[in-house]
Amino acid sequence: MDDVSPTKWHLAHTTWFFDIFILKPLGKQVASPLFSRLFNSYYNAVGSQHPRGKRGFLSRPRLEEIYDYRNRVDDLILESEIEIHSSTELTRLFELGIQHEEQHQELMLMDIKHVLGTNPLYPRYGAPPWGEQKEDASSNPTGKQSNQEKWQRFDELNLQIGSNFESFAFDNEGPQHNRFIPSFKLYPMLVSNDNYLDFIRDGGYDNHRLWLSEGWSWVRLNEIDSPLYWQREHRDAEWQEYTLNGNAPLDLSAPVAHISYFEADAFATWAGARLPSEFELERAFQSNAKGDSEANPGTMLEQQQGFRWQWTQSSYQPYPGFRATPDAVGEYNGKFMVNQYVLKGSSTLTPPQHSRATYRNFFPTHSRWVMNGLRLAQD
Amino acid sequence: MDDVSPTKWHLAHTTWFFDIFILKPLGKQVASPLFSRLFNSYYNAVGSQHPRGKRGFLSRPRLEEIYDYRNRVDDLILESEIEIHSSTELTRLFELGIQHEEQHQELMLMDIKHVLGTNPLYPRYGAPPWGEQKEDASSNPTGKQSNQEKWQRFDELNLQIGSNFESFAFDNEGPQHNRFIPSFKLYPMLVSNDNYLDFIRDGGYDNHRLWLSEGWSWVRLNEIDSPLYWQREHRDAEWQEYTLNGNAPLDLSAPVAHISYFEADAFATWAGARLPSEFELERAFQSNAKGDSEANPGTMLEQQQGFRWQWTQSSYQPYPGFRATPDAVGEYNGKFMVNQYVLKGSSTLTPPQHSRATYRNFFPTHSRWVMNGLRLAQD
Amino acid sequence: MDDVSPTKWHLAHTTWFFDIFILKPLGKQVASPLFSRLFNSYYNAVGSQHPRGKRGFLSRPRLEEIYDYRNRVDDLILESEIEIHSSTELTRLFELGIQHEEQHQELMLMDIKHVLGTNPLYPRYGAPPWGEQKEDASSNPTGKQSNQEKWQRFDELNLQIGSNFESFAFDNEGPQHNRFIPSFKLYPMLVSNDNYLDFIRDGGYDNHRLWLSEGWSWVRLNEIDSPLYWQREHRDAEWQEYTLNGNAPLDLSAPVAHISYFEADAFATWAGARLPSEFELERAFQSNAKGDSEANPGTMLEQQQGFRWQWTQSSYQPYPGFRATPDAVGEYNGKFMVNQYVLKGSSTLTPPQHSRATYRNFFPTHSRWVMNGLRLAQD
Amino acid sequence: MDDVSPTKWHLAHTTWFFDIFILKPLGKQVASPLFSRLFNSYYNAVGSQHPRGKRGFLSRPRLEEIYDYRNRVDDLILESEIEIHSSTELTRLFELGIQHEEQHQELMLMDIKHVLGTNPLYPRYGAPPWGEQKEDASSNPTGKQSNQEKWQRFDELNLQIGSNFESFAFDNEGPQHNRFIPSFKLYPMLVSNDNYLDFIRDGGYDNHRLWLSEGWSWVRLNEIDSPLYWQREHRDAEWQEYTLNGNAPLDLSAPVAHISYFEADAFATWAGARLPSEFELERAFQSNAKGDSEANPGTMLEQQQGFRWQWTQSSYQPYPGFRATPDAVGEYNGKFMVNQYVLKGSSTLTPPQHSRATYRNFFPTHSRWVMNGLRLAQD
């Protein structure tokens, strides 16, 4: 799968970021031009890149060489502490490098899961320190959606959206700006495997009326009939799901995971609902955070952040007044603002501190190796 | 080109619409099931379709048979006048059928232009009755952008966006709803061929920094170095452009046409501007229509509608509260609301009456056979 | 289908051949460089070509213009009779031009059949003057293969293979050379639709053991389960076959047609036989022609030439001593001598005079729009 | 590259062969069904296979597990020595397993070379025990072709071709049969890098007249302008070639390596020669082996076997009377007998004992990761 990179590539690339954007300006670059080229992901401004799809072929440099590279860069960064802190620019880049590495901590787990989860032996990897399965605890016993009363209602209002950058945020989370948000409702729980099974049993994958036109072609062409890591021996067998803890019977109460935008949208249509906008989710996360009074008493959103990346119907666009920084790091987010959709809320694979209400994750509509699910919205 | 259909297919398909959605309910369907299948475009709900890419192979039915079909359906529609008017539903479908045929009048011209414009003989077709070249008259003499003073400024405000359906509009133009629009500026003229030549001469197609990541791959893969219908004998020759009037030296003062979203975005970046949102253009069209006082005196938008479909940075999404009609016609617009971008303003290929401020045209980012151009925006 | 060209293209291309290879050297070329480029098929030496796959888009020049081109070239050829006959080279090219046009008479019928036969309306074209269905007369009543006695046996011998060019032959039919041919047996009849149905009913398309590895991938990828022009309403319906006379119930006694090399090979394996070599068929045609005594009494090959192009296991290679003529016409055959297989015997779509024992037709293994079938061989 | 498998896959697959075809019949199979499925290459008859292109993703089982598998199978094979020798069938399969492993010893080196040779770091692997570079010794000092006198001439004769199976040979090397071979000439040396450079400098890759039609498309589509492992900094820089000993300046006197059939054929055409047939090479190897008197005195073929796999113009077809064994092992060779070409003579990557005059290697025309070169022939 072209999106998947080998673990050792992630290890080298995250260190390469510090090497190029901090040590290089300090005249302390460690990597050779060639080495550097291998581990550049998409920064055209810093030289040509090794084709992404070919990363899997890089049997060299060996893992030891990459750990050695990491150690040398780490040492030089520590030695350079004063120089870095004495420069706001280098400090900004240092913080960015750490956030960048946290992103790759999740990408690594996604990639490892894909490599192991498509291996017929379904080898166990083991949940990350912060636990892949922790959502089960807080998930409702049946996973079944109950009556409309349970929907949480939000009244229309004008709201400040995005980050004011008082604490760290990526450039794409700002500028903070005013947005009018019409009233809407959200379902308190994420869609569960049990809910999703109902969709499948009801012929959801065979009913073109539920699908976006492009989604219907995608389903047909790729013969999709379940989320990415579900499999069963035969049509009447029980569903199994691969998790980093290995293959196991489908956990009905867990939120559904690893579905494309097309599947999320088709499920929502089937359920008589729709996907929320990125602003509706950001607003809900905020008001729930402050235990906002205007949220109707009795219901509060559960499974907000740290469970599944929640697909939104919002195309990934720049906020009003957004400017990409002119340097190479400026390629960081702005250049991807087309044909991708925003996901909110982070997942059980996300490092816990790497989550906030203004965070905007983004992927193309067919992406399924992301740990993505959905929450239903209604007008 | 898979997007292109033969003229006779358009002739049959637009009539098929009346046959299936009006005559059929009246028990007067003309087309056989097979015939009907051939000329169904994407209405899954009314039976399987003939693959779009294979339409070009339909040497039968012959053109005469299709004209015969059109005549028979037209006669039956006229005969059915009372029945149709006595039903609001049929009246709605009748009006929709006419609007649908107007859309195909433009599609037919787009397709004819593509077939002739990619034929090395560059045969002349002749401009449509309403004239492909009429924009030249009102275009500025040089086409050069002049100083910043010329930009037209719009202050932030809350605005009713979309149609209230008092006059005809497609379902995707509503519901009308309130939207907060931050202040912005628009350039009064569309980007001209002369402007676009400057972009090319400045190495625009070779400078990755100007392009969205996906756009850069698209340019490289397809070896794009100019708008669709531009050609020149050799690198030092003058540019020629194919129009329905045949091949001719590039008209520098005419608005640039037939560029992808990627090219429009790259040009805007190069020009230190951005693409407008669909709301900014709708708002500008409205206020200019009423000669809105808040528009700073001296400048008014020129080349508003009827010149080039203007790419916007707005992904094609449902408006708040949008509901697709449950019947087959409901497939009309809703199912395409993903991975496409909104274009506003209509083109010289658009039937004049088929244009309004709320109109939302939409195409994927790589579409170039549409007569699309762009207008620059700034914060 | 990229292999298929529009009829008018064939009409212009066959005339273009005379224009370029005879009139041009005489200083009488009719076609403009551009016109000429459009109708050049694969002669790189005479300038670049219009992409084959795009021929279908050539709505211009119009049919009338092409007939006009044909008439003007014909007239000039007639006027040039003396000059042509006074040059052995021009005479050779003139004869080649006629043979080339005969080839395209069959290609035209193949292409028309593909266009009409893949049109859901299955329009009737009408058999060529020399009759598509004439084989039925001479085909055996049941089409069933009878007992082994019926096989015709040929003893090993050294034979002169290929043409001595006393009468016209393409360059690839020579040089005539000696070849040792081990003993072999041929089945007197071509494989019939009835025989082929047995193969299908026996699960031939689902049994990987019968297929070449590449053939098995081809069947799976393209979901092939019958010859090209066979269709049936549902799994239990009777098979229909499209012929130029329209769609009709499968004629069990007719030889099977429009199958790939892979299908021919799999059928032969299933039948406990193999495909013949091109030399075995050439030898059989020769000895049957002379009513050769060594053929065991009682059986003679039926359906030899003029029924179906018969796949052979012989890859299309140059004969020992073959030299492509150095000029543009030299591209005629030699450059295709790779990854194609020889077919012998001509078909009911072949102009009758365009058939001889030494004739070597050739197509890639997946080609099915050729009117090809097979005859079984054994050691 | 889909043809390339990871080293550990080869290690497991060659052992899997012994496990399935010898231990399993003895009731001693080691591998689990799943494990077995992973390491089945193309034996449809023994269950479904893991997709070839996805082998690279198999991060599990780990290398240690595979070595463990090899040890357990080796031990069981040794324990079973008597049972194996007491069965001619098992003895045949045992010998086949060893030959099969020798084939994979070369495939492993080919794959390793491709993985390292396409890595921008060009890591050194080190020549195999039997030496990748040993040909240089015996290669002529200049590599230039000298005058025609040097060609070795062979008179026409009838010859026994193929193996009589007195010593081991693969099924595709028989049955031994009589073949008439017209007279021909062979160039004593393989084509050298120096010769091939002349072809490049003479514009060989830009001259369509030299190429087979399919080859010309292949060159254009893949932008090929040199053998697989050649690279240079810029158009005026010296050529480098990657060998298992790392990247080094091109050795002019070494035989050219890693070229497709298309390139070999185009070179031969450029040199006014042709590719030999498989029979011509087998005959030459035989007669030179016996120092055959009829070879004209003074010249003998050099660089016969063990240097480069030599492309022949012979399509890979069954010999007269060839029968694939009915069991799973029968899939070994027969099913590949289409659209591939025979290579003779073995290479410096071939285990020395795995080479003989009757050996028939085969690959598709585009294969370049094979260590293939060519020897010129003439009539």
C-alpha cells in the first residue's frame, strides 16, 4: 500500500526534520545529501524525494544505522539547547519538530497495523502504551442507538473558530475567526460496530441510493463489503476484527473503525442523519468541555476525543486569512488543501497530548488505514 | 475522453428525461427499455446505464432515429399539456427537464469543442447563437492587471445565501440560509490570457512552490504546460488557441479559459492572491447587481456572468438543511457532493437565461474541457 | 476498444497507402501533410501518426471528404498506369496496396461487428458478399466430435515451408525453406460451438488446471466465461450469438468463433489435444490440396480455409533468412514479430481470394475480435 | 517491483517445496496451512497463494522463524532418507527440489541486486561465491567487435535437440527430438558494454527503425535509455554500473547485462545481425564442447555458459511430444509456455552446476532484472 511507510523510515524521517530545519541552519547537519533525500517526505523545497511507494524497498540503511542517526541528532540538539532557545524561529521549529514526531507516532502505528493486519497470520503487535482498546470501557453496553431524545441539541450562534496560538497549534488551525453556526444535533455516542453491522445486514453495501456517486463506483471497483480490518471465514461465519492485539471476535460495543468517507456518508444517509461539519464538532467539543449550560441537560457527548478520528463533511480548506509560511516548513499543511476532508477528535492511536478541539486532521475520501469512524449529526 | 459524449447522445438523453419522468408516469412512455437504458446518464434508480466511456461506440440508433424519438416525445408532451399543468409535481419535473436540457446545451458545446479541438485539422464549428467571443468587447484593452487601487473591496456582513425558490433554482442552490462573510477584495476583471502568459513565462508550470501537492503531481504526470486548447508549433512560436470559430492566434485580452482548479490555484498563488469562495462571488454578483452602495465608488466587477465559469475554493457541499428529493430525480445533484469544486458565473457557452447569482456549477479539480477561468480574490 | 477503427478511417487509410507509396514518388501526392498524418497507421518512417485509440474521435474529415479523397487518388492511379507498370518497384507496391486493402476489408468487418455486437441493440449489418455463414452448409450435423478413428494422421517428413513468391505473398511468408515436421494428427473438423459448450458446461472456465498461467490471470481479471459475442439473459437461458446478421440462437454446428489464444489452448488441453503448429497446418492444407496419398483414406480435412482463423502454437517469428525491406513499407510485417501468434486458414470475413496455404496472420494472445477459432492436433 | 520477492520468502519457499512434495506425502508436513499458503508461489493445485506483489509486506513470520522452519524440514528430510530413496517418485521430487532451490539461489541474487541497485545509496552486497565478475578475465581487451572473419560458421544439419534425461533435466528440456538447423553464424564473443555504448552513442534508443513495434512503445512509455543498472550524473558524465560489488565505472570489456528482449533485438538490428534461435545456441554449445571439427579452425565461441543469459528469438514453446506431469509439480514449467522467450547459457549469478546446453530459461520480453545479455547471429 503506497501510503504505508516502513517503521524505520518514520524513525529516520522524524529525526531528519530536526537535522534539516534546526541543525542545518546551525551548520551542524548530520545527514549526507543522499541520506537526507531518502528521508524527505514531501518538502520539495529541500530537494528531490525518494518516491513514497518505493520506501518499502529501502533495505539500507540498516536499522542500526538509523538509530545511530537518531542518537547523533539528539545529542547535537541537546548540545544546541542555548542556541535554539535564543532564537524564536528555532524554538518554533523545535516545537514543530516534536509535534511532527507525535504525528508520526500515530502514522507508525497505522502503518504497522496495516502491515500486520493484511498478513494472513494476523500477528499480534500489542496496544500502544496509551491503549488501543480503552474506549470499550466507556462505550455503552449494547452499542445500539436509542431514541431521538438522546440527541444533543446545539442552538445557532456566532463562534470563534480555530486557534489563537496561545498554546501550540499547527498553522492550519488558524487564524481564529468568527463563524455563524446554525443549530444542529449530535448523537452522543460514536457509531458502534453493532450499529454498523445493522447497516451491513440491511444491505447497505448493495444499495446505490445510500451512496455518493463516486463512493458507489469505489465500492464496486474495490469490492468493499465491510470495514478494512473485518474478515470472516464464510458468509455465515462471525465477523472477526484485527486490532493491534491480534485478531478477535468483533467487539459490538466498540466504535466502528477504519472506514472511508464514502462509507461514513452512506451509513449516515442510511441512518437518516448526516456527517457533522468540522465547525459543529469543534463547537461541541468546546461547549462540552466547559459543560456548557446551553447543552440540553441529561446528555453530554461521550467518546469525544481519543477514540476515533471522526469524518466531517468539511472539505479541508484554508481558514480566512490563512497564509502558508514562505519557507520549506510552509509546505507543511497548506499544499494539501484540496480533495481531502477534515477529521476531528483524534483516536486511540493518537498520543494523548496530541489532541485538541481545534485540531484538523485530513485525509482523502478513500483512506481507511486511518483509525477513523463517525458521529451522526442532524439539522 | 470519457467525459465527452457524442452529440446525438445528448439529443436523446435530454428527451429521455421528459419521456421517463413525465410521459412514463402518464403511461405514455415512448422509449423501449433498451433504448431507455442507452440514454440514462446516472439515474441508478431508473435501471442500469450504458457505460459512459462507451457512448462513443453507439453507431446505432442512427441520428434520424433519435430525431424521430425527440419529435414523438415533443408531440406527446404538447398533447399532455393539461395533465402536466394540473400536477405541481409534473410541472416541477417539466421545468426541471427544460433546465436540464439547457445544461446539456452547454455540455454539447463543450464536447463538440473537445472533439474538434483535439482533431489535428482544428475544424471550425461556429460560435453558438449567443456568441463564444462576446467577452472580447467588454474586456480591457491590454488585459494587464493594473494597480491595487482597482481591487473592489467588500466589508464583512451576514448575508442570505442561496435561493428561496421563488424563481426556478436547482435543489443544490438551497435552502437559503444565513452566512457570515468576512471582508474581502475581488479583482474587477477575470484573469486574461495576457496575465496567464506572464505566469507561463515566469516558469509557473515548473515551480512546485506555487502548486498544491496533488496539482504538482497532476502537472508532472500529464505534462501540462498551458491551458487545454493552446498549442504552438515549437517553443519559440506564437501561441494559438482553438475556439469554436477555429484555431487562431491567442487573444491576449480575452479571459483565460479551460484551466483546471490546480492551474487556477497556482496562478492565484503566483499573483499573491487566492481563489474566492463561492459565497464571496455570490455576494459580489448580488451587490453589483443592485449597484450596492457599499462597493467602493469607481470600481465595479466586470465580466461577472456569461464569460467564464469561475473556479472557487469552495468544495461542493450541501447547504445546511439540504435534502435530496427521495425519488430518482433526487439523484440529480446530491450524490455528487464530494471531491468537486463549485464554479460560479456561467460562461460564453452557457445559454444566457441559464445564469443566476445563486447558480452552483461543480466539477472535479482536473476538469479542463469546461469553459472555466478565474477571478482573483484577496483578504 | 483501442483496436477498433472507424470505417471511414479504413476507407481513407487504404487509399492513403496508394497516395504515399505510389503517387508521392511520382510527385502526385493528394493528401496534405496533416491529412496524411491522420491516416498513417504505423509507418513511423513516414511521419508521426494520430494515436490509434483516438481515431474514434475524428468527426472530421467528413465521410464525403474521404470518398472525395478516394476518388481523386483512384483517378490519379489510373492516369499513372504506364508509369507504374514501367517500374517493378511501383508495380510491387501497387500489388501490395491491393493486398493491403483486402486485409482492411476484413478488419473493417471485424470492427463493424465489434461496434454493433457490443451495442445493446445488436443492430443487423448483413453478411459480406461472400457470406459470413457459409460454413454452416459444410459443417457436420451435430458438431459433436466422433471417435479417434476420424483423426487424420500425417507422417514425419522434410517439407518446403513458405512462399517462393511466384505468385503474390507478403514478405513474412518467405523465404521458402526446408523444415522437418514430426508426425502428427489433426481433427478433420474445426471445434464447433457444440464442442465448446461442452467445455463450458464442464466448468472449463473455472478450472485453473486447464489454463496457461497468463491465461488464467486474463480470464479472472476480465471475468471471461464465454466467447466474445455470446450472451444470455440469465444463467439458465439459452445462449445467443451476435453475427453480422444480428443476434440469434447459438448455431451449435457452426465452428466456434472469437476466442482468445488462451481459450483455444485451454479447450485443447481439456480435449486431451493441443494446438497445431503453423507448419502442421500449412502442410495439411498442401497435402489435402493435392489429395495427398499419404493422408489415410477416408478422412480429409474439412473447413480448411475460409471458415475461422485457426490459432497455432507458433509464435510469430521471421523465417530463416527473412529480411525486412529497408524502406517504409519494410515496416509492414517484420516489426510485429514478437509476442504474437500465427493464425492460419482465413475466415468467412476474409475476401475469398485473400487466402492461401502459406498465409501467416498474427495477433496477440488476448485478441478476440478476430474471427478466430481452432482445430485440434495431437502427436 | 512485483517480480521481486524478499530474501526470506525465497528461503521459506524453497523449503516449502520439500515440505509439501516430499514430507506431506510421508505424513510429516511441518508447515501449517496458512504458513504453507504464504510460501506457495504458483502451484494453484496446492491451494490459494499469497499475492506475489504483496510478499514485500510480510514482516512476519520473522527471519528466525523461517530459519527454524528450514532446519526442521531439513532434519525430517534427512530422517526420511530411506523412505525417499525407496521411491522413484520421491527421489525424482527430491532431485527436483534441489534444482528448484538452485534456481532460487539465482533469483535471490537477482532480487537482492534489484533492491540494492535501485537504492540511491547503492549498497555493496559482495559477489556470490562463484563470482559475479569472473567473465572479465576471459573477455577481450577492447570489447570491440573485430572483422567478419571472426564469426564462427555452422553448416546446416539435422540434430538431436533436448535432453534424453540420462542426467537431470527439467521436463521442458525434452523430449529429445530431431530438428533441421539451417546454416548460420555466431559471433564468438557476447556483446560488450563497449559495443552497447556505440549503439547508444549512435542514437539507438531514438531510432524507431531499429525497434520492434511493441519494443518502441515500451522504450517510449518507460523512458528507457540504457541498461537497467546504468546511471550517470548528467548527460556528459561517465556511465556508472551497479554490480553486487557496488557502483563502479562501466567496465567496457564486460558483456552487457540487464537488457530486455526489445533492447537485445534492436541492438542486433543495428549491428546488421539478429538474435540466434535457442537451437542454434544449443547446437553451438554442443559442438564447441566436443571441439567439433566442423567449427572453422581458429575461432571457438568464448563466453558460452556462465556469463550472461543469452536472449534467443525462440518463443518458449513445448517440444514435440511434451507432456506436463499431471500432478501439482506439473505446473512447474508447462503453464508458462506463452508470451515468453528462451534464454540460454546461464549467467555469473547462476550456481555453476546449474548450467547445461539443453537448459531452457524463459522470461517475458520486458524482463531486465535477469542477468541477460546477447550474442549476435547471422544467416
